Amino acid sequence: MNFEIIISLSLALAGSLIVIGLLLWYIRRILSRLLFVSENIGDLVDMIESYSTHLKNVYGLEQYYGDETIKLLISHTNSLLEMLEGYEDIYTLSVPIEEDAQIEQEIEQEDEELAETQQQKEQHGEENVFYAGTRTGNN
């Protein structure tokens, strides 16, 4: 009787070890796919942020300033970036914490620089609007 119990327990142990091994292999395979997707989504977000910055710079050029099409493209790009922020948990899986903090600081610096250049352009535009030239008489 004891021999049958030992055999059945040995078979159960062997079966459970095989199942655990298969589950570990499957989990590793799924995690590698998740990291691949995470890196690709992260690259996509970087590319769209770069595109957004480039588009804002083009919009700031004198010949395109105030163009409604570019303004709508900027709005559309910003809404796309907001949508991708919902997937931030996924695409930050492959970014180490130290790099993540550094990236956030760089983005904040770029936003500050962009805001400063926009203010300078607005001030320069206001100066040109209010400039009337020199007056020769008291008319």
C-alpha cells in the first residue's frame, strides 16, 4: 500500500514539475513579447513628440505663423500624444527609472524653452504692430 502511494506521489510531483516548467517557459515568452511591444510603443511616442516639436517650430516661422492647417495639425498631434499617455505604463516598462526621470526633465526643459520662444515672438510681433515710426509734426 505504501509503495502505491509513493508511486502516485512521485508521478504527481513529476507532472507538477513539468507543468511548472511549461508555465515558466510560457511566461518568459510572453514577457519578452511585452518588452518588445513596450520598446516599440516607446519609440513611437518619441517619434510623435519629435514630430510635434518640429511642427511647432514650423508653425513659429514667420511665413507659416497663424496658418490654420498647421494649427490643426498641432492640435491633432497633441490629442494623439494625450491618447498615448494612457499607454504610458506599457511603454515605460523597458525604460529604467533613472532614465525615465532624466527624460521627464528634458521634456520639461524643452517645454520651457518653447514657451519662452513663443513669448518672445509674441512680444516681437506686438512691437512691430505698435511701431508707427517717427513723427515730424504735432498733428
